[in-house]
Amino acid sequence: MTAPLNPDMIGQAPKALLHDHLDGGLRPATVLELAQQVGYDHLPATDADELATWFRTAAHSGSLERYLEPFAHTVGVMQTPAALYRVACECVEDLAADNVVYGEVRFAPELHITEGLSLDDVVDAVLAGFADGEKAARADGRTITVRCLVTAMRHAARSLEIAELAIRFRDKGVVGFDIAGAEAGHPPTRHLDAFEYMRENNGRFTIHAGEAFGLPSIHEAIAFCGADRLGHGVRIVDDIAENPDGTHTLGRVAAIVRDKRIPLEMCPSSNVQTGAVASIAEHPFALLARLRFRVTVNTDNRLMSDTTMSQEMLRLVEAFGYGWSDLARFTINAMKSAFIPFDERLAIIDDVIKPRFAVLIG
């Protein structure tokens, strides 16, 4: 009988990450240092450990709206090119240290212009940080590719402008577009012009849906907006019925998501914090994986959820008994679903992920 996977073993596994927010993954010490540098005096703690605890506790709120409130502090210290560059560079270094070999990191440029930066200035600084973070990782013996998604806030009215930004920078490191923020009262259909612009320009996009608002937001995201992926998508389980014999029947929305292989960017720990699910053990990830939905494992916000990709995988292993073959499948699912060109995806799968899992499996 194969021994269960432990944290050290999982830490060695290659990982592909599709759903990670730049402003949700800062190092606590960096938040403190940047706050001092820019004169931001609203932080709730002055010690790195205490600040980390505050972010985790505040985010474990039971609702998406309250979960988003602590971001005011991270965004508040990310208003200069130097701060954006540093956060982006450290993000790549931290992901590489966790053996992430490919990552798509998203952020909302419109939240970082209160001190006079243009949207282009903001993206330039972040992309420079990603590039230098990759160089630093290589110097440390780790290879990682990180690309950017630009996000529009769904309660605001700048989504078309952000979609245009995505296309303007798509040959410089931005590979897609997203909308995020509170779902209730802010349906994705309010941003149809942005999604139409992305399609007209052969751009790729994902949509936060099925996290807080439920099945209707998933239906809108795929039926009216044409999302390539679903951010979270956890409430797709509401369209799956269990039969008396233990089999399951998929409703129309769930069936089209599975049939079209629309990737689900699942973030287990975050879903518990926002109240989308009661616990990791009750997360529908296992059911969706068993029914062969294209599930992927993600961090969402590493600071707020006090997590890493290794920890997210460990929690799933502990809850559902997964082994190496399962983690390899979830990782390849993510890599297949990345917004980079097919040949680049295939190269990472065949030259990096599969060989490294083969060594681990023995």
C-alpha cells in the first residue's frame, strides 16, 4: 500500500496556478515596509506576524463582501511603480519557492492609480517585476513562467477600458482579462461590451462566477459572455443531482461546462473563508473531479488565506485521499487551460511537469 503524501513530498511537486491575486499575496513584512515608505498609516498591526494573523482572521468572514475588505490595505501600499514592481517580483519568487512552474497572476490596474499613475504605468511596473522575479528564480535554480491577467472591478464602469488594456499588452506578458469583486447585484452581463471586445480581438478571458451568487452567474458567464474559464465555479454543484443508486445527473448548465471542458479555477481554502462551502471536506472538488470536470487547484489569495499551492494540495490530499496521479491530473488540467499558446503549454507539460511527476511516482 502506497504511503500517503506528506507536506515535504507535495512541496516537491511541480505546480500550475491559474487563479492568484497579486494584491492578495503580499508578504506581511513587505506590507509593513511599503506602508512606511509611502506614508500609509491605516494598517491594523505593526508586527509582521500579527499583521499576517489579522489578514487571515479578517478574511475568514463567511461572506465574499467581507472577505474583500482587507484588500484596502494591500492596495493602499501598491500605488507607486516601485511598490508594484517589488510586490510582483516577490510574488514570482514566492511561487517559484513552492515549485510553481507556471502561474497566471491577476490584479485590477484601476485600483492602483490613486496617486497619479496611468493604467499603462501600472501594468508596466508589474510586468517588469514578473520578468525580474523569473530571473531571480532562475538564478536560484528554479524555472518559472508567470503571465498576467488584468482584472476589471465588476461594480465599476471601466471594464471595456481594462479589456483594451489587456489587448494592448498581450504581446508583453498580459495573456487575458477577468472581472472580479462582489458578485451579488453585479452580473457579468453588465460588462458585455468588454467581453465582446476580447472576442473581436481573439483575446482570452475568465470570469469570477459561481462563488457567492450561485448558478445564475455561471450560466450568464458561459451563455451570454462566452467565458473561456470560470473563476471558482464552485456552485456548479447546485446543478448536479445525486440519484438513489449513487450516480449523478447533470443539469443543463453543469453538462455544458463539463462537455465543453470549461476549466474551473477552484480555490478550496478561500471558498471556506467566504462561506461558499462549509469545510474542505465538504467542498465539491472531489465530486467534480470524480465526474471528470476540468478542475484545477488554486490559491486565490495567499496572504488572506495563509496558503500556498502546496498547502492547497495537502488539504485536498488529507480530505479526499488523493495520490500522485491525482495531483498530476489536476496540474495538467491547469496547464492545458492556461492562456499561453498551445506549443508553450505542451512544452511545459511534456518537458517539465510529466518528467518531474514521473520521478516522484518512481
